[in-house]
Amino acid sequence: MSFTNPALLLGAALFAVPLIIHLLNRQRHRKRPWAAMEFLLRAYKKQRRRLRRENLLLLLLRCLIPVLLALAVARPFLQSGGAPAAGSGTTHHVVVLDGSYSMGFQRDGGQSPFDRGRALIGRLLERLEARAQDNPKFSLVLAGVRPRFLVRGDMNLAAARNQCLLLQKPEDAGADLTEAMAQVAEYVDAATDPELQVYLLTDLQVHAFGKALQPAAKGAPAGPELQDTVRDAIERIGKKPNARFHLIDTGPLAEQHGGGVVDNVQITGLRLDEPAAVARVPITFIATLKNRGQTACSAQVTLDVDGAEPNRKVVNLEAGAEGEAEFQLAFRDTGRHRLHASLQSDGLEADDERFLSLDVRERLRVLLVDGAADEDPLRTNAYVWQSVLDPSHGQGGPEVSRFEVKVIEPLLLLGGQEQPAAYDITVLADVDRLNERAAVALQQALQAGKGVLVAFGDRADVAAYDLQLHAAGTGIMPFRLLRRAGPGPGGVACTPSIALPEHGALAEFDEPVYREVLQSIWVFNWLALDKDDLSKDAQVVLRLTDAERSPLLVAHTFGDGRVLFWLSGPASEYRPDRWNRFDDPVVAFHLLHGLCKWLALPAQDPFNTAVGSELACTLPARPENVEVTRPERDGSSKTPLSEEPKPLPGGRYLLPPFAHTDYAGFYSVDLQLDRDSGKEHQSLLFAVNVDPDEGELRYPAHDDVRQALGIARVLTTLPSDATGTVDPQNSELGPSLLLATLLFVLFEAAMARYVSVRRSPA
Amino acid sequence: MTDTANVNYLDPKVLNKVARLELRARLVVEGFVTGMHRSPYRGFSVEFAQHREYQPGDDLRYLDWKIWGKSDRLVIKQFEEETNLRAHLFLDQSESMNYGHEGGLAKFDYAATACAALAYLIQQQADAVGLTLFDDKVVRQVPPSNTRANLGTIFQLLEQAKARNQKTKIGAVLHELASHLRQRGMVLVFSDLFDDADEVIKGLREIAQRGHDVVVFHVLDHDEVEFPFERMTLFQGLEQLPELLVDPQSLRDAYLAEIGGFQEQIRKGCLAHKIDYVKVINSTPLDVVLSSYLTARAARRKRRK
């Protein structure tokens, strides 16, 4: 038998109190000469035994009550089978603490699962320090953004304790415990300690356990390949004969054992309704919310921009439903802006915020390389593109379009006088051929995150394009062109068919009526491509309705930029030999706007990323004196990045890597660019956000966890052999002893009353 | 006497304040006699028997004034039986009689007062009265006489007597006294009788068998009868008995059963041998004692007729 609070056993010494009182009472008596002594003696002789029995029984009860009470509050327990007592020899205690942000959930200001985990670790360390003569070892793994050892077994306990004190809160990661447990299993395999105890402290939130606790997909074959590696890791640990594994639930529903769902409302996203933001053009921001709980609620969303006066909206959400809050804003200034959406705090704060780093441009600059520039202006491609994208160009008065179109002749591109990288989008409108310089310039523009649209017409030199842009598969074009195809203007035209309706390039065609219009446009001629040579990364957004279902619009990414290949580009209505009717105003506006807006954004937005991701972007020159300022939640000061930046083709450089994005918020990177003209200071703003799925506070029942992971039990506190803490699985005798004490007290009271009544004068 | 007219001298608490025994005795008797006129005992009288010549010292209340008026002779009225009664007062002065509850008379003082009052009453009735003090043996004796001088001697003896640190051996003493009593009379025993009950009864029986009228005044203290103690008490035994530290409440019932049984045994023993038994608590007014004596005396006279 062991005790949870052995020090309280000292209370058993209080058994002496009734004895002392009894002795004192015997001292405090009156003396009285008595004549009828003989009768008194006779009476005493007859009653002596009974009196002794009664007095002794009462004294015994009164002495026993403090002993029982001391035993009860010392909380004795019997150890059950399973976990072995820590025997002689070094025991290595390895603790894995779930550092995901769901561990920060606090109900009504109580302890969070993370705090409970820390408290258990503290108790374990106390116990180990008390048993220092056994030379116990302690290791701690934090399963956070990147599972890592905070304490290794070779550290002394005092240093380990100091390290643990640094753990103040969980990270904002949606931790997957798979990697953490895999690391621990390897560590255990390599360990040579006589005895190992491995503890996993987690809130059992379903997301953290990955596939192990999800139902198998329908029709999926059963087999070891579907087993979660958490289970594999546990089995590996279990196979080591001197190792024991303990899973400890520190979650909010731990004591209930049956699992359940805890209410939580979160912001799942913050986006624009347009691909790109332009100054002075109103834009709608949409904050998406999700009610993960089981009760309807109202949520107030606050959006603040660059720390200015916030805007607020209230959204009503049914249980399990999603909702949106829309905010319309217009930016006066160009450049990077901070947008911060937040909810009033609930039990889980980490997912009540969303951050967005937004680049607002003056206007989207389009470089239009017009292959028909030397003809009648009305018959040029510029006429089509400019009238659609930038109708106010050269008209005087205010600029109303988000696009600013500059038209050049192909020679300027081929000669290098214009650099596509200086523009947001470069459109090759029926350009007959390109040279190497132009091809390289386009590549550089794409690598810099700019967009390129190649609209083919009747001038295109197929062989030249294949040579320069396909470049045997190394160029920006993900296919080889074959020949001109189609019946021609006099034949039966084909029409476009939308192959990828959800593609961003067709964002303007989300309404069915617009799609119908698009799919009714006549196409007479196009350039056919070699389908067998189409890169797997390329996406065919539009096809034609010909027999071969020829690709019409192909999307591809190259470097950080996006490129579209329009195999039958629009031409002026004044050209009778035009290949199609995409110039029709009904469709031209939406199509050209939509394609260019999509192209205006880089393939990947490096400035908006997730917790745990590396902050990375390409820079036009070599960066120096790079420093990162982390969000306030992180608690760290500025961090210099000393690693050498990696050079990229075209004179660009990669930002030195910074991977410590453990907390959501804004990360500001200050640097100096080493330009030819001198040092130029730049400040880059990155927004890092949490994974909303970690905010689904759904906890499985302990039975399900046991079955899924193949373990015998799920604990809610450290096992007794580690700390002497009462394990619910062990037989705790405290409540029984308390009941026994109560019964004894009642019995003593009844006995004392009985004796008093017997002895009192009638 | 007007200042004492409203005081009940039969109450032992009041008597406790009167130091002199003789005075005490007189107050008791006078209080009793006064009460007699209003009491159920009214109508009781002593019958006139004959005259005798006056002796100096005789009570002038019994002088027959008519005869003096007629014949100038001083004669005393003698009442029936008055010359026949010889009363023996036996008073136990063993250590156990020394006990008394707080605020009350000790048993001995109570018994001594009762003896004094009775002696006074008896002498007033021109009967002879004697006194014997005893503990484990006879200590002092005053032979019965009806003279005032004898009464004075009795008072003096009672005044000076104190309970002695001797055990009670009343059985043996009564046996001894029985053999010394020559003329038949009344024997009034004042004792707590704390001795072997059989020996006590045996002794009393011996006296009764010799033709004496015996009245036993079983003098007990209020505490001995009620045992009202509550706190832990060290009872220190008198008459060389051991002491006992005990919670009185735990023994109360058993003790009362013992002492009650003892009293009952004595009473039955007395009843069986036609001995009058009067249980007297030292908190009881003394008229009980006096009226008990007078009842016994009247009964005796009836038997002699």
C-alpha cells in the first residue's frame, strides 16, 4: 500500500489527544470523605467490568478516529497490476507534451490542458528529485510546430526543471503527434537505460492523432497501411521489454472518459473577393467563421487595418455552421498593409484571430506586346485589350480601371528595352516569335512572381515558340505546339467548354449565366498542342468542343509566377480573319479581367503562410542585415538571420530561411538590399496563421482511444509508480476510510450518548 | 419568644445555626409541642395516675395547685406509666456518623440534637432517660433518670461528644448493651447502621427479645440517599475503608441499589422482630423523630393494658 500524501500520516499522532484528555480528567477531581464507602465499593465491584468495557470502548473509538482520519487524508491506495513500481536501477522518464494550440483551451478561466500537463511534469520532477539517490533520468519532448527535445536524459534535474519553467504556453501549431512519437520511439530503441517510462500528455483532440481515430474510408482496404504511426510508435515502445507507455488525458473532458465536443467559434479565413488589391478601388474583405460547437451563437468580428479604428460586424451562427462577415474598404496608400480580424475571446484564443499581409498596388501594370501593332489601330490587339482593361487610358480625367496597360512592339521586348519583370502582367498578343533574350526575360518575370499570358493568333511561329518557350521541357511552356487547327471562319465553329470551373482564372464566371455565355463563343481556329507532351503540372482550364477536345486555355506555374496559354487569343472585331469571337464585349470584359487578375498574383503567396512554415521569398538584390521581429505572442525579441542568402537565376536572391514561426501573427523582416545604386532599406511583412482544424475540440472516448492505439488504459494523471499520485486505475482507499471514520464518529456519538443517559440521574 | 415565634426550629438548617445543644433541644420540643396543638397528633395526652410528694427540682407545671390550695401540701401529679418508662438513648458516634452534606447538619449532630430533644421531652414527661454513646464499643453511659440533673448531664455529654475515628461495630455493641439493660423500657437507637446488616439485626433482636421496645432511627445523610454527584470524585472512605476515584454517575444506579437493598434488609429485619424502624434523613425536620417516639410510646402503653 502506498500513500498520496504520506506527510499527513503525522496526524495519526492525534490519537494521543483523547488519551491525554482522559488522563487530565482523572486528575481534575473533587475529594470527598464518604461514609457509605462500603456500598460504593460493592457497587463498583459489581459494575467494574461493565464500566471498564464502556470507558475503554469509548477511549478506543476516540483514539481511533484521528488515526482513521489521518489515514484517509493521506489517501492510501493499492497498486493495480500493469505499471511496475520504480525499482532499483536508473529509470528514464520520457515525457511527450502535446504543444498544439488546442492544449491552450481554458474553460471559465480554469486550467488549460497544457497547464495541467505542466503541473504533472512538475510533480514528476518533484518525485524524481526526492528519489535522487536512484539517479533517475528525465527527458522532455515538446510536440509543437516541430517536435523537439527540450530536455535530454543527460541533463541534471535542476536544469531540467529550469527548462520546463520556460514552457509557458502551447504553440500555435496544429500538432501532429505522429512525428513526435516516431522520434521518441527511435530514442527509446537506442536507449540503454535499465527501465524506461514513456508518458504522452495530450488533450486527445482528434486532429492530433491523425488517421488513427478517423473512420476508415468507404471501400478502402483494411490493412497495416492505414494504421496511424502513433500506434506504430506505441507498439515499438511496447516491444522493448523494459519500457512502459502511459497515455495521459489532460483534456477538458478527461474526467468524463466518454469524450465529447466542446464549443468553440473560430475565424477560419480572411480573404479578398478580388485576387488583387488596388489603391482607391473598393474591395471587399471576407472573414469566414465556423461554429465548431453544438449550440447556436452570435459572434462579433472585428477587422482592423494597420491598427486604425476597427470595423465590427456581428454574425449569427447555427451549431456546426459556417458564416461570413464582409467588410468593404478602399486603400489610399499602396504597399503592404496589415489586416487583423478577430473574435471576442472564447475558451480557445489561438483561433480567434486571422492575419493578412496585403500588397496594395497603385494599379495592375500590364505590358501588352502587340504582334499586330503596325496595322490599323482598330485592328490591333491593343485595341481589344486596352479597351477592356484600361478604357480611360489617354482620355484624360480620373483613371477608373485597376489596370494600366502599356503597349509595345515586339522588338522592344526582343531587344531587351522592356523588361517584363517590371510589370505585374505581360501579355503577348499574337506575337509571331520570341528570341532567347525575350524568353529569359519572361522566365525572370515569372520567377519574380509576375504573370505572363501568351495569346496565340495567326502570326505565331510554332517552331519558334517551341524552341524558345518550350525549350525541350525546361521553358515556361508546358507543351509543344503542333499546328494551326480548326475549320476556319467559314466552317462550323467550336465553342469553349469549361474543364475546371473552380479554377481561379475563371473567377469572373462563377454565375451560371456567364458560363453559358462563355461556352457559346465561337472559335474557328486555334493552335493545337501535343497532348502527349503536356506537363502533368499544367492545367487545362478550357477545352474546345471539337472531336479531340483540344485545349483552349492552359494554366501553368513557373517559379513564383503564373502563366496562361491562350491557344486562340482575342483579336479586334475589325479583323475579318479573326479566329474567334472572344472580342464580344459581353464576354471579353469578364474574361480578360478575370485572366489578368489571376495572373497578377504570384503562384504562391509567400507573405501569407501557416504556423510552422518557413518565411521565404525572392528578392531583386542581395539582402543584408536581415532581422526578424516576431509577434507579441511569441515573446521573443528581434532575431538576426545570419545565414547567407542563396542566389537565384536572373540576379535574384532567396531570403535567408527563418522557420521559427511557432505563433500566429505578423512577422516583420527588416533588411537592406544591396543594389547597384546603393543600399536600400526594405521591410517585408509576413502574416502567419493557425490551422483552423486544430480548433475542432472533439475528443474521443477513452474506449475508442484504447482500441485505436492498442493500449490497456488511458490515465488522467501520472501513474502511481511515477509519483505516488493516485491513479484512478489503482484502488484508492481514501474514500472508504473517510466513510469508515464517519461511521466511527457516529458510533462514538451514539455510544457516548447511551452511556450518558445510563449514568445521568433519573 | 416572640422573635422566634415564626422560626421553624424543627428544620435542621435552622437548628444548625443554634450552637447550644440544650437550647436546640428546648426549641425543638417547644416547636413540636406547639405544633401538636395544630397537628394531627392533637388529642394525644398523657393520663393522670396519682399524686406523689414534691421533690425539689420537680417541674412546677405538674404541681397540683388545687391540693395546695386546699391542704397547703405540695404534691406532684403523676401520669400513667410515667414512673414505669425508662428510655435508653443509644447514639452512634463512629466516624461514619461524622458525614454531612454541604450546608446541612452532620449525621451525628443531627442525631445528637434528636437525642437531646427526646431526652428533654422524656424528662418533661417525668420519664427516665439515659444515654449511651458507642462506636466499636460503649464509650460513655448515663443511666436513666428523670431528674433535671440527669438531663443536664445528658446535654453536657452530647455537647462534648464528637464522632470518633472508629469503625462501627454496632452489632457487637448492641449485643453487649442488651445484656446490661436490667429493667424493661424503650431503647431508641440513633445510628447509620453501617455494619453487617445481619449482625445489626441480630443485636437489635437481642434487645427486643429481652422485652424492650426498640425504635431504630436509621440516620442517613441526604447525599448517601440521593448520591447526587456528577463530577469525577475521589471518595475517601471513612472508618479505614479505601478510597475510590470514579465517575459518580457511572455508579449511581448500582450504589443506590446497594444502599437501598441494605435499608430494606434492615427494615425487614426490624419488622420481623417487631422493632420500629424509622428512616431519618438529616435534612428531614425533627418532628418526625419526636412523633415517631410518641407513637411508639403510645403503642407500648396499649400493649401493657
